[in-house]
Amino acid sequence: MMSSVEPDSPAAFALDPSQRRSPWDEHKALVAQATPAMAYRGGDFADWKTQARQRLVDRLGLDPQEENRAFEVAVLWDRPHRLGRIQKLLLRAPGFADMPMYWCVPAEAQAPLPVMICLQGHTTGMHCSIGVSFEDESIPEPAGNDREFALQCLERGVAALCIEQRGFGERRDNVERKSDCQHMAMRALMLGRTLAGERVADVNLACRWLADQPTVDASRIGIMGNSGGGTTSIYAAALLKAIHLAVPSCSFGRLYDTWFTGSRCVCGYVPDMLHHLDLPDVLALHAPSPVLVVGGEQDYHCPGPPLRMAFDDLRARYAAAGAADACHLAVGAEGHRFYADLAWPKVCELL
């Protein structure tokens, strides 16, 4: 005769696979217990910002000395465009990875010019921002899904600086891949750094180059990007005082609703982040400067309902900074893409 098994006994869950707890079950329980130590909970907002910014620098593995790094820029080519003029530049700094950029100036615009730093996500690279082929930059090639950020800028009299993000386009280790983040991100972690932090350092160098340009209005520098470009935009806006307007697209939400709910690229993960700062707190470090969060109702990364909840958190923090009117949201009807028609009217107002 077989012996009976108690429903809650070890033998019961060993025999019934449906009773077994997965690694995801364990992680969900840990998330439920996690409390970001530097979350804003009231009090002096400026004092909180100072402490939280330093915590974010530590989590991203940034080197404060990089702010003073010398650099030089070479012109690779210079071409007229129907909307103005585009130069391809290469920024080089000692001990720093070379950084290709497009500098796009609108036709007949009056200096000093507002500027938008444009960041592509997991595409074939920054060439999408100016709508040309990766293989031959003299050949027009529409990028689709409103990815031609620089052309959108030029059409509106705004200059654009397009950065090739590490792991994309010309900055891939393996040019056979569309994007090449995984090994790059793992190497950075072994060095006590993060790929997200290294991308912020790239944006910092770009801002320093812009500050040297006599045609640029240094008080009107914005940053925009979709997906992986939006993630960099969030961290850069949180830490770099040179950035006036932040326009992250399809990248914002609470960490649980974004980075825990599906398989994401390793380039956006930051060690132990959930115990320190959630993304509404991170982006609130940009306050009182303006922010426009862009998203898609059906975006897999953070769809409409959780996006709006995270935005409510962000706006509450902006209110604490006395800047609730500087915090804006635009949600398109589709998925993981930029929404130019929704975003640009507000961008032109804020920049």
C-alpha cells in the first residue's frame, strides 16, 4: 500500500512540478522586499538631489576625472544637405574610445542655435538620425518609425549632434551584428564600470565640445533618444547640468515594469540599482529643468498604464522641486518607436 503525502510536505512539491518555485519566483519576492534607499520621501529637494546624484555616479561606475579630460575633434567629411549642412566628426581623447558624430546645422538659422543631442537605440547606428545608408553615407535611406531625429531638428531650425553610441553602428566590436552590447557591457562590469555610465561619459564629452562652438546657445541643449538611446538620455539628463531639455522615448518606467518584465539588452542593467534609485527618482534629478517623456500605448518595454503610473511618480517629484509644469508626457497609440508628431510641438515650446 502506498503511503499518503501531505499537501505541504517537501515530498508534495518534489512530486508536483507545478509546485516548484522558479528563479523568477525568487526574484519577484526579492523585488517586493526591495526599498530604494535614496528614493525621494519629502524634505529639502535640493539636498536630496546632491546626495542622490552622487549615489547614481557610484552605481554607474563613472570617473569624476573624465569631466576634465582633454580632447580633439577631426572633420571626416563636410557636405551640404537640402535642410542645411552636415559634418561627420571624430572626437578623440587620451585613454578614451574614439567617438564618431554628425554635426548638423540648419539652413539660414540665426545663431546662437538651440541643439539637440540625438541618440539611436538598438539600430544599425547614428546614420539613422540623418536618414542615410550605413554602408554609404551619401545614399539616402529612410530609417522608419520617426528615427530620423537630426532631420526633424533641421526642419525646425534646431541644430543636431548625433553620437554613435558604444555597441552600435561604427562602435561595435563585431561589425556583423546590428548591435554589439553584451560582451562590451560585461567587460565594463569587470572593470567596475557600466556600459550605461560609459555612454553618459560620451554625452558629457559631446556637451563640452558644444560649449566651445560659437554658434551654439549653451543654455538650450537638449537630448533625445528612443529605447537604448532613451535610457542614456535619462541617465545623462540626471547627471549633466549642461542639458536643458530631456526627451527620453520608450525607455522610462519603474524598474520592475521595465527591466524585470522581459528579456532586455544587458547594456541597460545597472548593478544593485533597485536598492538605491528607481527611474522616476533618477529622472527627477533633472528637475527643475524640463522633461518630455515619450512612450507607446503598446510598447513592450513599458506600455501605457505602467508608464503613466511612473510618470505620476516623476511629476510628484517635479512638484516637490516647484516645477510640476516642466514635466510632460506624450503617449502614441502604437508600440516601441518615437512619435515625432506628438513630441515636437512640445519640444519646440520647451527648448
